[in-house]
Amino acid sequence: MLRVSIVSPGTVGPVLTMFNEVFNYTYPSGGYSNDASRHVKVELPANQPVTVNWYATAAPGADIAWYRWALNLVDLMTRRRAPTRRLI
């Protein structure tokens, strides 16, 4: 027997973890949304460089073939070109 789950695009995805010396945060679920409940608020000193490390954990039965990221997007639905190579 094969179990198949059908979901809407963008509703599931890897669970993202972000961390550095000051904080460590893992989202409770995968997917993406610009909902304010998914914003991560961190207090940091002004005028200091900040490094944020991150990794993602694939949903059960899935693999992560490559990552795509952006900073300060105005619209999450903006189409971006796919990467020219896959990272495995």
C-alpha cells in the first residue's frame, strides 16, 4: 500500500533553524509566510555586524536538493531565477 498526501504548494517545506552567539530559533513547522506570527524578533546592539547561521531539516519523506534565500524581500511571491546548479 502506498500512502500519498496532497498539499497545496508552499504549505509544507523544510523546517528552518537560525542561530548565532545570541539566539537559536527553530520554526515550529515548515513552509513560508509573511504573517507577523512567523517573524523572528531579536534584540541586537546597533551598528554592529551580525552573523546569522541557518540550516533546514527536510520534511519526513523529502530531501533538500538546494537552498534559495533573499534578504529584505518586499513580496515573498516575487519570482526569482532558479539556481544554475543543484547543491546535493
